[in-house]
Amino acid sequence: MQLRRRKKITINLLVPFIVFVLFFSIMIWQKYRASQEVPVTPPQPSAESIRSVTLFFSEDGTHLTRETRELEPCDNDTECLKSVIDELLNGPIGELAETVPEGVALSSVSIEGDLALIGFNNLFSESMPSGSSAEMLAVYSVVNTATVNFPQIKKVKIEVDGNKTGILHHLDISEPLVPDYTLELSKPTASEK
């Protein structure tokens, strides 16, 4: 009986010990395997791949002013143009005022030769503040932003969902528009100060 009891005690101690050793052996093996694997990390954009873009916003409600942003790289011009216009729709970061009404979203973007076709939802015309000045700033902030960042684009056709006439309240956008940098607020030179 003593022998049997001793075997039972030995087995009762041996089984948990074996489970304990197996458990830690497996843990150590997994730790070893994990240390041998090359970690997969997404590539971080280098400083050379970050692109600087120029966006046009309003400073005084009557003129456009440039704001520079840094964006992630993109693969093709259409994708790049879409990301630039999306950034314009996000609004200014600093003291400048947005030119495109809040809630406006892109519905389409394409480039055909030297022409960019940029489509917006109907809020582009419906939410536009009244007055021809607000329309000019909104339209030319888009046109100037597209043409200054993409030299191959010489004119921009703005399309608004649901607007078949191509006319905002005061401004005709039925034809492609060329940039108008005269709307920019000129900064005084050192001799003018």
C-alpha cells in the first residue's frame, strides 16, 4: 500500500511538473521564433517623397492668398489632383478663411490633356454665400489650386451635380476656366513699407 501511495504522490507531482515544463517550453519556443522573424512595418515616407502643395484661400473676403501644405505621395496625376482638391475642401489651417462652402464634396476628378474636370456635389452652388465676390473666390481657389500644382493643367472645367446650366448665381462656369492670379492679394514690397 505504501508503494502504491508513493506512486500516486509521485504521479500527482510529476504530471503538473510536466505540464508546467511543457507550457514554459512552448512559451520560450514562441518567443525564440518571434525574435527570429523580420518584423513587417509599413514603409514610412521619406522626406523626399513628401510633396508640398499650394492651396488658395481668402484672407480678406475679396482676394486669394496662398497656403502651403505637405501631402503624402501619390501614384498618378488624377489621384494627386483629387488629394489636393480634398485638402482645399478641408479648409485653411492658419488665419485664412475658406473659400468653398462647408459640406461641399468632390463627385469626380479627371484630367484630359491640359484640361482638368472637377465635379462637386450640389452644395457647391446651393451653399455658396450670396454675391459675385464669394463665387469668384470659390471658383478661382479651385482653378488656381489645380493649375499652380499641376503645370500641365492649363484650364479647369468645374461641374456641379444637378446644375445643368453651368451658371452659379452670378458666375458662368459652363466653359473651362483659365487661372486668374490677379485675384491674389499682393504683398507690399520692402520699398512700399
